[in-house]
Amino acid sequence: MADLLLEIGLEEVPAKFMPPALAELKEIATKQFTEQRIGFEEIATYGTPRRITLMVKGLADKQLDLEEEVKGPAAKAAFDADGNPTKAAQGFARGQGVDVADLHEVDTGNGVYMFATKKVAGVPTVEVLPSLLSQFVTGLHFPKPMRWGHTEMRYARPIRWIVALLDNQVVPFAVENIHSGNVSRGHRYLGVENLVIPSAAEYMATLEKDFVIVDQEKRQAMIISQINELAASVEGNVDIDADLLEEVLYLVEYPTALMGDFNPAYLVIPEELVITPMKEHQRYFPVMKGHHLKPKFITVRNGNAEHLEVVQKGNEKVLEARLADAKFFYDEDLKVKLEDNVEKLKTIVFQEKLGTLYEKMLRVQKGTAEISDLLQLGEEAKARLQRSSFLAKADLVSQVVYEFPELQGIMGEKYAFAQGEHPLVAKAIAEQYMPKNADGEIPLTFEGLVLSMADKMDTIVGCFAAGIEPTGSQDPYALRRQAAGICSMILGRGVLVSLKALINQAIENYPAEIVGNKEELLNRVYSFFEQRIRNVLNDKGYRYDVIEAVVTCGYDNLTETLLRADALSTVKETEAFDKVLTAFTRANNLAKKAVVTEVDEKYLVEDAEKQLWKHLLVTETAVFLLCNDKAYDEALTRIATLENVISQFFDSVMVMDENEQIRNNRLALLYRVSQLTSNIADLTKIVQA
């Protein structure tokens, strides 16, 4: 057993490249060592801005021996009538490195074939490693790889050194004339240029002495601890943003947090306008006291604690300039009414085929009115929605949003509120962009909910009409996210609304020359939502067969679809369900042969079929009423009471009677049975345990 170290030394890699690269390296190494039959105890990957590292503990000294059965020619083709081996048998044996006499017959179920037992002796791991480690390095993929010098290789950033050690022995290989060795590099400013790594086991400690914390988990713990300690020293707190923390984590090799101050006068402008330059532009952590911003920030230096006061002053100076710009833009924006900005939207193209943002605003305005009617909102709410949809995109031409695009909607709310708009109008302007991701918050107000749905549906329908549909990983207008957002809002607020009606209102707001065939467009967009609702149900923990069963019966009303999935999941666990499922599956299989769907009582001749018809009529009425009340679990439970009469029917009645009228009538009866759950779930999709 030995420990293996591979360090790929690079120029500073963009922080966002690191997590996927480390995951991919671990996956490649695990797969390759497994395929090469080389055992190991643990594989881990580590990353800093200047290095991607693989550590393997307990690596086996040699490959396991391989013994496998290889299929050859059919037995009848391998030997002639006299039992002599044919050329087929001889060639197969030679190819596998065995004697013909060592071949043996195996009955595969599809005939008798000759097999050879092939044995391959494992070789020492050290002989395999050079090729493997080279593949590990070159096998990594990056979003925007670059070339450097005269090389043809593309990589995240130029490779400057490679360390490859098996315990203390160098594993020799080269990538683009960079030869592996035992020499690494310490911290760019505090460490040494050539740092000898004595062995794989001493790698971490050696680099730490040279101001490099290789283990990102340890580095992260240091950052969090230092931030919290500094915040506590001024009776503050930091809500550590996970994305910002990850970015900072891969920007530093030796973290030292420090606190800076800014002019409290900037606290008079919206907090978001102070926090955004801090986080998005400077990668600072804002310091809060409760929910209120303090005139302080925390940043993380890539280095030790020496001369921190100089670093602090430099960061304060940069932030001062950012905040001065932000305040100037904000003050200038307040001088202009939001409604006066709307006209400027005529100069901004939303999408080449779909017109300007002004035209989009007009469509969304119509959409909010139509959705308000679908949801039966009052006249006051409709009026607020008309105003909020009119102003929704006005902040996009403001100076603040031009400088800080992340604040779209947020600044619209601030300006609207400051200029005396109704608070719910202002709130809706901010909420139109919610939810911002799969787990994001949904709008709190109905005004925001309707505006967000109208805006997103307008984008989805318009893009589909223009031929811009998501394909594979390509989704430039984030249509999947927006569709998922509509699903989340409907389900999150329990809204009872037709998905097709939502799609259709958006279609009606586009010119005929863009839409083309309305029905075809409606069906395409509706089908697009199917996978989104499947994903939502899956995320909520429903079984795949339950999802298939309820979605197959339709998903036009998403809230009802969720209720049906919940009801089926509950009833599915009851004692009688398996029997009911068996009976209904059998009824459904025969019902497919029905040529008529209406039952004629005069052709009901057996007592068992009369009893089934009698109970079925009562159950149909009960199920209809229960489904109307959305009591799907009670409806399924009520259907389950038919299990006995269905079973008696199958035990006593010959469905495929010689008399055509009787036969067709019985098939029609079974068809009616199979349709009992048609508005709830397709039980044939349920997998029996």
C-alpha cells in the first residue's frame, strides 16, 4: 500500500472553474483505478487558485489478476464431424492465448458455444501510473479553456508545474513538455518559488508552512471563523452568502479576514445599493446588526496578517468610489419619474423577432388583465396590476440598473415607493423576477404573482413562436427555469387555474404573423410544461410510477395534479389497494377491446354483472362528486369498495361470450369500470410491489 499525490500547478484559475474540476478529477480517478483493477482506500481532491490536487490513500502495489470467460464460436462450428478443431476454434484459441484443448462448452440458452478462460496477470501499479496520471491531467474539461505559448493543448490556465509522487518516489510523465517531479511552489508572494515535497504524506504540512492551505474545507472553516469573530467584535453578524463564500474560497491560498469601514452617510440610500457593490464587485461580506446594515465590511486577504492596516485602507478607498457612484446614480434616477422612463423602452430590443421591451410591456399588461379574470381578482387588484405591469421594466433604463444589472426590479420597487406609487404596485415590480431559481422564494403578493406569471409566460410563448426552444444544454432565455417558476408559483399558492388558459392568453397577445398555427403552438408549449411538472413532483418525493400515473391523466390544473399525486400515494399504502389494482388492470386490458361504451341493461344476464352494474352506477356518482370537491383520496377509497364485485364478476362471468351483444355489453361494462379513475390517475402505470 502507498499514498499517491498528483498536483497540477497552474496560473490563477477562475474560482467558478474549481468545484466542477475537482469533482471531475475524482470521478476520472475513481473510474480509471477501478477499471485498471488497482485497489485504493480513499480518493480526495483539493484545490486552490494555483493548484488542482489529487490524493489517493492506500493505493495497492499491483493490479489484481484478471480471469474472465470469453465467448467464442458455436460448438458445432468449432469442431468437424471427426472431432478435430476447425480454423475457427484454432483462431479463437490463438487469439486468447490458450490451447484448443483448454476451450470448453457452455450452453448459453441461445445455443452451445466454446468459451476460453482468459487469465491476465496484474502488473505493478508503478508501471501503470505514468499513463494514468497523464490521462488524469488531460482529461479535465473547463468552460473556457485557453491555449498558451506554442502548445496545442487547451486548459483552464497555463500549466507551470506537475508534482507526482508515489510515497516519496517520483512518477515520471510529461504533459506539453512539463515534466513531473517533486517540486511545487508555495504562496505566490509569501512562499518560495521551488518547494520540494518530500513525500505524498508530507504534502499538506509542507505547503502550509509555505502559506498554502491546500484543503479547501480547512480553508473555508478558517474563513467562516475569522468572519464571525470580526463581526462579533463590533456586535454585528454576517449572513454568509454561499456563492460569495465559494468564490472567495478559491481566490485565496492563505486566508486572513479583515474589517473595513465606510461612510455612514451612505446608509441613507437603499441597502441593496450598498450591498451589491460590496458583494458583486468587491467580494466583501456586509456586516449587519440584526437586519440592518452597519457601516462596516469584511474582506478576505490572500496572505498573512502583516500590514493589514494598509490593505484595509486600500479596500476602503475602492469601496468609497463605488458607493459614491451608486449614490450619484440613485439621486439622479429619483429626479426622473418611473413612468417617464417607459417611453425609452421603445429603443430596447427584447428579442429580434418579438419586438421591443415596450411591446413586451403592452403584452404583459393585457396578460395581467386576463389572468386576473381567470383568478377572479377584484377591480382594485386589477387596477394595481395594470399600473405595476406598465412600470415593471421602467427601471431597466435607470442609471443604477445600467451600472448594477443585478438590481433590476429591486430598484424599480424603491423608485416606485419613493415616488408615491401604491405599496403593492411597488412590491409587484420587484416580485416579477421571482422565483429566481428552482428553490427560490415565490411572490408574497397576488399582484406580484400575476405579474410574474404573465411576464414569464409571455417570454416562453414568444420564444417558442420564434423557434427558440431549449435543446440539450442550450437554453439562452432560461425558458426551463421560467416554466419551473410558473409551476412553483401555482403550486406554492394553491392556485386553481388552467395551464392551457395561461398559455392561450399569452398566445392571443402576439400578432398572428408571429404565432402561426395557434393550436400547434399551444400544444408545443403545453408539452414543454410536462417535464417541469414531473420534476416538481419528483422533487417533492413522489414515486416515479405515481408521477407517471397522475401526469398521464393530464396536468392542466397543476394544483389538482399535486392533490391527485398526494391522494394516490396515500391510498397506495392501504391494504386493499393491491387487490383493487389487480382487478382494475384486468378490467382495463379487456376494456381495450370494447366496441361500444354504453351499457344496455337488457343484455345483463348474469347476477354478478348485474351486481357490478348496480354498484358501479352508485360509485360513479359518488366519485364524480368527490372529485369535484378535490377529495381524491376519498374518491379512490370509494372506488376500492368495488373490489369484491369486480372479483366476483371475473370469477362468475365469461366476458368473451359467443353472443355478440352480450360480449360487447360486458366489454362496455368493463370500460366504464376502467374509466372510474380516469380523472385521478392511470392505475396501469402503478408498479405493484
